Amino acid sequence: MTGHLVAPDRLSHARNAAAEAGIDALLVTPGPDLRWLTGYHALPLERLTCLVLPAEGEPFMVAPGLEVPAVHSSPVPSLGVEVLGWGETEDPYALIAARLAGPRRVGLANRMWAEQVLRMRTALPGAEQTLASAVLGPLRIRKSPAEIDALRRAGQAIDRVHARMHEFLRPGRRERDAGRDIAAAILAEGHVTVDFVIVGSGPNGASPHHEVGDRTLQTGDVVVVDIGGTTAEGYSSDCTRMYTLGAPPQEFLDYFLVLHEAQLAACAHARPGVTAESVDAAARRVISDAGYGEHFIHRTGHGIGIETHEDPYIVEGNTTVLEAGMAFSIEPGIYLAGRHGARIEDIVVATDEGGGGIERLNTTDRDYVVLEA
């Protein structure tokens, strides 16, 4: 997967932003930042692969010799990045140090391995180390129209999987078996990787990240299905819907109505100009006022793009002001330990269109779906 939406101007924007931040070079190892900048889905290996973006001077990438063919088959060469292969007995850190010639401050990729951080410190002893996210985060957080289109297509693909849930959920099946079939459907409906499959039935639904287990689905079960993957364009999907096998218990019906109202309230509040934490508060207020506050045990949402979880996080304490182009989930939940739980999740994008608001990228019904028992 190469990330077809990589744009050449990302490198220049990143270099300019680094210069403005007083960072002499960005050192970007395999991970989401490298994919976003270059479209190269590099393997994270003990052998160093690192994109070096000097604030002044031309970018280059050091890569193990055996990985150079993969680099050349990626978009990296087309972006004007020089590729420097290094042999098994060479020191790539020394190669970077010789090229940079005494930087005072470098920005390291957030996902750089600790051993690589320490070796960079040894190779560049005079350079203060800071996080590259200080530069790249503000660039990645606002999606371009092409990125929003990619997220929209990813959302449509995962919606098609939810529309097929009657094929997978029925009494007598184990969560694990249903999850295997759902994973196959995620690939069949337009993703190239399956990032997660959560099938939380009955009491397992009260654990937000349960995934799947050996529990057998039963008549009357409430089932949380939270699924997502990555498309060939390199962008993620993530959507949660609720299903019941036959008529659900009254207790579930009582709090699901509250949850549905909370999700609507957060979506109605979200728009450019409001803070991320205020969207969380809009959902949390409805749930707390109904007496379920202690059962809402996670943040209301997270950003999404080339990662399933990225900025902005929709949580108390995050005073980030939402801007047009920011994409994030809105997914309040209520969980009754030992009994069942519920979550409703849509991916949305803040937009200035129509006076400002959001566009929901998931369009399937947000009510619970009753499947024949």
C-alpha cells in the first residue's frame, strides 16, 4: 500500500513549517508521518530507514541496501528525494550526521524507536531533540478535499459491511466466527487491510475494546459491532452500530434512547469555531443528566485520516478549536458492566459549507437493528 494521495507540496510545507519552528531538520522513520509525507509504507526494521527533511537544503532518505528497490518502487523518487542506500557494515546515523553538518535542533518522528532516538543523540550530540509532530501535526490535522474524498469512500465501504450484518450475526455462532466473516467482508467491500473487528455480545459489549471471543451469540443479545480498515488510498474507516438478536431487554432500550440523543447533540454542536472539548461536553451532558454519567467511560471521539486514531481528540481538556477539514469520530457510549453496552459512532468532517457544521461520512441508520433470532 503506497498511499496514492501523497502530494509533492507536503514536503515543502513541512520544511517551511520546520524552519518557522526553529527546527533545522525533520528525521522521519517508518510510520504514519512517513506515509503521509511520501506515500512510502516502509517496514519498521532494526535497520534504519529515515527521511531527512532539512529546513535548508534538499531532502534525502537513508535506507538499508536491501530495501532500496522498495523505496524506488514507491513515490519517494518522484518527489525529488535522493535515496542513499547503506550496507550492512555501514553506519546510517553517521551518514545522516555528515550530511546535516551540526544541526542545533531536530524533530524526531513520534513513532521512532527508542534505540534509534538514542543513536541519533549520539550521532548528533549538539542537537536538541524535539517531536516532529509539533510541525507535522498541524499540517496533517486539516484534510485536503482529496483526503476528505478518500475518507468519504472509506466510510461508504464500511457502511456496506454494516448493511450486511444480517449475514454474520445469529444465535449459535461464536463472536470469533462472526468476526472472521466480517473481516472478509471488510476486504471484499473495498479495504486492503482490516484494522479491527469488535463484536461485543451480551456482557462483552460492556468492554469498549473487547474485539472478539469464544462467547456464543444468544437470542436476546445486544451486540456492539465496531469495525474499520484502511483503503488502497491509505485512509481509514471506523464505524460502530448496534444490533439485537430478537427483542432487546428493556434496560437497553432505556439507555439507548439517551445514547442516541447524546450522539445527535454532539453532532449538532460540532462545527468550525468550537473547541474539541465542547463537543465532548455536549454528548456527556445528555448522558449525565439522564443518570448514566459514570457509565460513559471514554472520550467522545478521535481524529482520523491515515491513522484510525490521530488529532484532534474529542475529550475534556482539549481546547483545540475545530477548523474546516478536520475529520473525527463522534462516538459516545454507555456500558453496564456484566450486562451489556452500547456505542454509536460516525466519522464526521467539520465544514464551512451551509453556514458551518459537519458532514457525516457514515450514513447507515443509527438506530439499533433487530436481527431475526
